[in-house]
Amino acid sequence: MRPPLEPPKGMDDLTPEEYAVHDELVRAARKVMEAYGYQLIETPTVEHYEVFAVKSGEEILTHIFGFEDAHGRRLVLRPEMTAPVARLFAARLSRRPLPVRLCYIADCYRLDEPQWGRRRRFYHAGFELIGVRDPMADAEQVLICRDFFGSVGINDFWVKLGHVGVHRAVLSACGIGEELQDRILSLIDRGRKEEALEVVRSSSTDRQAAEAYESLVSGRASWEIGAVRELLSGIEGVGPQVEELEAVQRVLEALVGKERVRYDPGFARGLSYYTGTIFEVYGPRASVALAGGGRYDGLIGLFSGRDFPGVGVAIGLTRVMQYLLDRTEYRPRLRAPRVMVKPLGKAESEEALMVADAIRRRGIEAE
């Protein structure tokens, strides 16, 4: 029986031309990491299941590559990186002076149905800023995306902005607990809004708050933050969340461009650890986000018992590579040695090898 020629479903070989694009994106991400003062870390590809079960959410847990080792421990191939970074920080970095800026370039794995922009193995370049509650830390994550996408030639991106804290404040006013809130937000993230609203209607103890939430999610609320403030004015806890959102939007409109920043009041992300500002970055020729992130103030405390505010972003390097190759005029450029050493015949091959070696030892590329 011959072994298969293709890799496992949803995982990709990279040709030299494709890897050249991947390498260029990694180089661009590293430059941004250095520019913003982030320090590279690494965590294992294999993690304990509990690292993600604690708060990553239903969407992640239903799409993990999981297995048991010889000792019966439940392990997974990491489906995302924020939870492992939180674990690492809680275990080894929590005594460092704050803020702590951490970054990574890592492959992740999800058992999704493969399609354009969605692979079972994919690379992320991520940035995590821990120890700052100021909403300007949230804005910094979007500026990181601005600089990265500009450096790789995707200048026509736009940013979708939202706030999980607004959702949670209204759902709390409905009398809905955190676990059910997580499920509702996960359904919204997966495009199942009507199903999510049905859960709200059947679970809410406050009809007025439920109706306000339906207006928020269904798009009947204005896309302007001020109108959302008015819609939710009678709901406790919404005011501070809206103020944070307004501060982030204001600075992003100034530094990224008003036409590029779009507030979506019904926007939610499926990861359950988000607590505040959330965002996604899109290119005009793809319906899937090229990057996404947000604030997760309660996550680290689940590992250590001591709470630290956190906010971060993950840039989908695999998705950006596919976007550049399929949806733009970008063409990869392979690097070639400066010198070619060619033996004139079989007898000269040994001398040619020695000449090429001497050239390389002087710091010049030679083939």
C-alpha cells in the first residue's frame, strides 16, 4: 500500500515560493514586535486540555485535536495562543514589573471544515499586553495591525469594533448568568443570531432589557455609539463600557482613519474569555478576518488566583498569505545566492566545492 501524497486534510505543505511569503510575513511581524517593545516567547504545541476548558469557549472545545497520553492525561494540540500565554504568565512571569509585553509566532490546530481562509493547521503572530487597564492599550493592538498590514502591502484594510462588556451588562440585566452569556455570544459569533436571541427571550427575567438586547444584536440600533448609549441608558453597568469603547474609537479614527473604523453593536467573538473591547481586521477581498483580538481581564486570574488585566491580538499569518496569493497582485520573490560556482566537468567538481566553500566563508552566498 503506497503512502498518501497529500498531507492530512486541512494541513498544507509549503513550496519554496509559498514559504518565501510565509517568511516575509514572519519578518514583518518581528519588526512590529521590536518597534512596540514586545518580547518573544514560546509555549508547547501540546497543551493540557484544561488550559482551554477553563474559559476558551464552546467554539474552541468542539474543534480541538485531543488525545490521551500513555498515563491517561488529556492533551490537545493548541487551538489558540492566548490561554497558553496566560498560563505561562501566571506560572513564571507574574512577579515581573508591569506592564509585560509578550509576543509569539506559533502554529495552532483546529478541527474545522477546511475552506478558503480556514485551515486545520495555521500560523498566528500574536501580541499580548498584560497589566494595563487603560483603553489605550486596546487601541495599541489595532495600531499594531495597522503597521503590520501596511508593511506587507495591505493598505485597504478596515477594522470592525465592538465591546463584549456592553453585551454582558445587558445580559446581566436580563438575569442571565455568565455561562449562558458565553453560549449566547458564541452563537452570535457563529452567525446564529436568531438562535441566540431565542435563548435570551426564554431565559430573561426582564422583558425590557431583553428587547433592548434584541435591538442591539439585530442591527436595529444605530451604528453610532451615541445611539447605543441612549438605547441602553437605563441599564446598570453599560455607561463605563460605552465610555471605554468611545475612547478607543476616537483614537483609532484619528490614527487609523475614520473611514477604516466601523462600530458594530451586534459584534461578538466566540472566545469566552473576552471582557471588553473586541475587534477584527478585514481586507476588502475576503469575508473572513485577517486578524482579531480584544480584552480579557479575567483570564489570568483563573490560572493563578491573582487577577491581571490583559489585551491582545492574533494576526493570521496563514490567512494573510492566502489572501496575498489569491486575492491580490502580490507575487513571491525567492532569494537567490549572489554567486554561482559551476564545474566545467566531472573532474572539477571537487575544486568547485572548495571554491564555493571559500566564498561562503567570506560571508557571500554561493551555490
